[in-house]
Amino acid sequence: MTAAFTLAGHSLRRARGFVGSVGVLVCGFQVLATILAQTFQTSNAFGPIAALVPPVVRQTFGASMLAVLSFQGIVCLGYIHPIVIGAVLAVVMAIATEPAAEIERRFVDLVLARPVSRSALVTRSVLVMIAAGAALMGLLVIGTWFGLVWFAAEPALWPSGRLMGSLTANLAALWLCWGGLTLAIGVRARRRGVAGSIAGLAAVATFLLDYVARVWAPARRIAWISPFHYYDPTALLLGQPLDVTHVWTLVGVGFAGIAIAYAIFSRRDV
């Protein structure tokens, strides 16, 4: 375990710039979202903006569209916006494909030439994923809190602590899910670019599948295979409780991917 922590420290030092940059961006995004929400609240613009939404869009997305077009919805935009979610998942995919990068650069030969087990390399990636995920989730919450404290006026209805906790827990579960899946791909591939491309294309494809399933009935039959099917922040904005089944599904897929990564890396030729 000592070797895993040593390798994790080395990986964190290499990834701190990338993780820190994305963390600052998502934190700043949340602050700007709060400023935008307060601007709309002050000018009473939520009603007119909702009226501009075409009827076909309202019928497609229903009450979830109105939930987003509210003060709480704009404040929590970082948990909904595809660009932010994509940036967060890009970080975990970069971390989870590190084994493939080390195989490609033959760095793994230097590590395994020492008394280090193969499992320590996988454990290292899991530890880095947990640390980076905790940092990014924390910065999202910090950005939201600072934005509310600095810019939200008193009459505005702040998101409750329960809502913020549910949104963060759901996003953390999605992070773990894609981290585990990408790690299983990363320990099998010989090039980081290949592993990242496969994981990225899978994420885009399943994201689109989830969106298509919302408007096209035949796609709903297979929507369950998409991890994004189990990530629905708009339902939380509508006041629904966090679906624990969905959270555990994402966590279970993530841990299954990690277990597969251990099994693959312990047997493959590096």
C-alpha cells in the first residue's frame, strides 16, 4: 500500500495543473451562474424567458425546462450544463488512462523492476481519482456558496443544503462510474490516445442516447445502458428526492470497472 501512495503522490503532482485549472474554471462558472441568476431575479426575467421557449420544447422537456429557468436552476447550472459535466468527466478519463500512458512510455517497466506489485499501479489510479474527484466536487460547492454569499440578494431562494448535497453526490457517482469504466479500458490499451478516444466516444454516444430517449420512445428501451440515464439533476431541482438506486447503480458500475481493471492488469503482458 505504501507503493500505491507513493505513486499516487507522483501522479497527483503531474496532474495538479490540469485538475486545478478545471477546478478553477468550474468554480468560476458557478460564481458567474449565480450572478446571472441574480440578474434575472432582479429584472424579473424568468417569466419572459420561459414564455419565449417554443411549445414543442416545453412538451418535450416538460416541467424540467421550467425548473432550469428559475433562480435555483441557474445557480445549479454547473450540475446540469453538458460543457461542465464534460469537463469534469474529461479529468477523470485523463486520470484513468494513466496506466496506458505509462505502458506507452515504458515507464511501467521501471516501476515493476522494483518490488512493486501490479495491483499498486491500479490502486494508485483509484486513489488519484478519489482525491481529484473530491477536489472538483468541493470546488463546485465552494463556487456556488461564494456566489450566493457575494451576489445573491436576500429575497432570492437559495438552494437548500439537501439539494446541493444530492446534486454533488449524484455527480460524484457519475464521476466514479466513468472513472471505473475508463480505468478498465486504460489498463488494457497500449496507447493513452486510444484509451481516451474509446472512453470519450462511449461517453458522447451514451449521453446522446439518453437525450434521444427523452424524446423518442423506441430509444427508451435501451436507455438503461447509458450511465447518464441514472444522472438526472433536473429531477432534484423539481423537488424529487435523490434516487438512491440510481446512485448505487453508478457506484456499482464504477467498482465493477475497477475490479475488471485489477483482473486485466494482473494478467496482461506489459
